[in-house]
Amino acid sequence: MTISQYTLYSYSTSPLSQAIHLTLELSKLPYRTVQIDLKDKPEWFVKEVSSEGKVPVLKLGKHEDQQAICLPESKAIARYIADVSGKLIPQDPLERAQIEVFGLRYAEKVMKNTYVFFAGAGNEEKEKATQGFKEGLAHIEGLLQNQSSKGPYFLGEELSLADTMAAPHLAINLAIMGPIHKVEIQMDKYPRISTWIQAMRNVPGWSTAVTDDATTIKNITAIMQARREANQAPTKA
């Protein structure tokens, strides 16, 4: 079955939404993006697209097609895009497995620590998350170095899902660590990560899919401020 247009339901500040956006850009599949305000979800989105109210979601059809299948979960979406397009996934079984391992390790060592900063955690939890994040960077540095010391991508000169799914998330979080979370990251300790992220910034489609650092900082600062104000608001009797 040929699908004339896919629909990506996204949220502008969501790193995983931006990762899927980049994956779609590089896949060359036809698609459009529908932005969802997660602070004020449309009723139709929860009823027809995502009962959990989460993004990203990929509809296998046009936005207007209410019969089209809606696929949730960024990892599943990314693999579907790669399988359908024949891009970003190597034929070699070992390289496929290595991409899988990289994604699992990134989620375990890096991603889970970034969530702590947005969860209203106390200082002790944030200190543990900061240490965990830095240790995670060291782990990812090693994985990238062992896989391909020259790079610039995970598999060397070939782009893959390892790059499109992790690099946007990491670039966004590195951009906000200092200005928002007051965590200093010395990137000279992670030269292979630096090479990787810079190479990804130059990939066609990155500027379309991933917000620039200044916009990221502005948007997430506004979100954090809104959360603080909501938490400080007096409770109604």
C-alpha cells in the first residue's frame, strides 16, 4: 500500500518529536507536521489520535483521514520510517544490533537523567542526575569512539537511526544545561560527541526539524517559568 502523505503530530519543544521530524526529513517520505499544544490538548487529538495525549504520533495517512492508523512511541515510529523508506537502517545484522544497543544505552545513561531536571526534583536528586548525565556522556563518548573513531556519525560516514534519534535530544539538552539548569559541561572532555553533534547540525533537514539553541533556551525557559508560577499559585478552597 502506497501512502501519499504521512502526518506527524508533534510538540515544538519535544526532543523526541524533533528526532522523528529529522528522521522523516532524511527518509524523503511525504509528510506534514501538525503541532499539538500539550498544555491545552485538542479534544480531537486525544479522541482520534492519542488516547494518552502524548507525542510524537505518526498517522499513516493524511490528517483528514480518520480511518488511517496512528502509530505512537518514537522508537517504533523511527523503525517504521526506516523500514518503509529503506533509509537510515543498514542491511548488516551486526550494525542493526549495534544501533539498537546504542539507543538503549543512550536512553539508560543519558536520557533518563535529563528528565529529573523537569520533574521538580530537589537539590539532592538534581546533583545525582547531574553526575549521572556526565557519566552518561562519558559512556556515549566511548561507544561512539569504539564504533567509529573518525565518525562523524555513529556508523562512520553513514547516517542511521542511532544519529537521528539521539543527536537531537542530546543537542537540545546540552544547549540548556548551562543557561537553564546551571550545570557546566566541559565539552573538551567529549571530543567524539562534539564532532558528532556538529556533523549532525550540518545534515540537510536539521534546521527544519530541530530548533536552534537560542529558540530552545527561550522556549524551555518559558515552560519552566510557567511551571514555577503554577506551583506557587494559591490553592482554591
